[in-house]
Amino acid sequence: MPDANGTPNGTPLVSIVIVTHNNEDLVTRCLDAVVESSSTHCSQIIVVDNASTDGTIEVVEQGGWPVDVISLNENVGFARAVNHAWKRAEGRYVALINSDAFPDAGCIDELVSALEQRSRAGIVGAKLRYPSGRLQPSAGTFPSLMGDLWVALFLHRVPGLSRLGIGYLADQHLYLRPRRVDWVSAAVCASRSEVGPLPTSSFMYGEDVEWASACRDVGWEVWLEPAASAVHVGRASVDQSQDAGFAQRQRVQFELAWFAPRGQAVQLAARFGLLTHALLRLGFCGARRILWRNQDPRAAEYAALLRAALSVQRATR
């Protein structure tokens, strides 16, 4: 007979996967939040460590949380690490939580409830915010030349136009109710186990978009559930373990690979969109420095994007 959570013989309803890499300072808060956010449902927590060299493993193993730990000998990237856990997942649903994400109380319960209420929902994502409290876009439309240029020109931030939800969903009004979307952030999300593991075409960047695309290709829907909310720092592991341009090279490689099936001319147009994105933001950072003597820390990031857009070779998908 099923238990109170609808699972036979105590089998977990949801398997929660957390990938870590040198996250000693964050993983404690993450695990505490995860336990509280899934209090209603019987859950299995799997931590996959990507060859941390700090005390992450010791903190996880000695912290008293009910976790299964998979310790890898090398940093295999986010998607491959998740897929190691997928083989051990026993739940009807699989939730992905970044190690620098802190779900609010009941967040995972809300994600699971959304999947149970919508029979065609394959993946459901949460509403995210930065540690400052500002909205962090956590859903969007599949990459397109129009969407990329829309974001490059800041149109996704223009009042009124932002409600169209082109590119990234960056308007608060788009997070007032559940909605179908093209993709959701894998920082905090849940899926049906039968949706299957993540694509592993890259070390990092774009896995959530490719995963959502594969999900939709076989008939599942992707939903945003604002009732499930969380804080997400963003790139905490990458920024401390990779060089300054790594994330932007990954971004450019993903974009070019996404457009590759449409031919070299479309790839060239996509590269132009990335260059426009970088140049406009660098110009904005320069203006701030001249007019207000305010050094924007994001300038280095935009410079890295510019270099990547100029140098990354044509990709295939």
C-alpha cells in the first residue's frame, strides 16, 4: 500500500540531486534549505561531488543530513554529474538544485505538486531571485536570432515590451502565475524520471535549454511555477575554479552549436548578435565610468564575451 506521500513501501516520491565543486562555504546552507523545502514528501537526497579540493565532501558527510554521496575523481561538468545521480535516483520525480541555490520553505513540494497536477508537464522550474532580492530570470524562449537581438538591445528590460517574454522572462508580471515556457533554469527545477537525464554536449551552459527541447520533442510540456521560489547566487563554483572567460566561451559555443543546423550564415548572424550584446554593454559600462566614475565589475565579463564571440570556432550540433 502507498504511504502518506503516495509512494509504495516508503519509496521516495522525489530524488533531489545536488552537484558540488569546492562549495564548502555554501553547501551547508543549501542542504539545510533543501531539507526544509521538501518537508511534505518522502525524498532521497543525492550529492554528487565534482572532485572538490576543499572541505566540501567532509562537510556533506559529517553534517548529519540524510544524503547519498557520489564522489567523482574529476570535474565532469554539471550535466554529467547529474546523470551519475540519475542512475541512483529512486523517486518518481527528480529535482535538481544547484549547490549555490537555497530553496524557500516548501519550494520542492510546490514543484512536485505542479508535476502531479499537470499530467503533461515533464519539467517544472522555480522562480529565482538574486541574494539582493532582485528577480533572476529563470525561464525563457528557445534561442532565436530575433530573441538574441532583442536581449542584446535591452528590449527585454523595457517596460511594456518586457511583458512579451521574448528571450528571457525578465518582467515580474510574467512570474505572477504558472505558465508554459520553452525552458526553465536547471538551478532549481524538477522533472518526471521518465523525461530522462540531461544532454551532455557541453561541460557547462545551455544544458537546461537542450534538456527542455528534448523534453518537448517527445511530447512533454515545460512549466514555470512561481509558487516554488528560491535564492540563487549563480556561478559560485565556476567563477572560483575557471578562468575569467570560461563561462562566456561556453555560452558562445552553445549558441553557435544551437544554430548550426540552420547553416553557416545563420551562425554568422548569431555571432553578430553576441558581438552586439557585448559591445552595447561595454559601451554602457564605459559611460558609467566616465559620467559617474563608477567602475562596473561586469565590464570584465562583457569583454570576455566579446573576445569569445570573435575567437570561438564555428560549432556543430
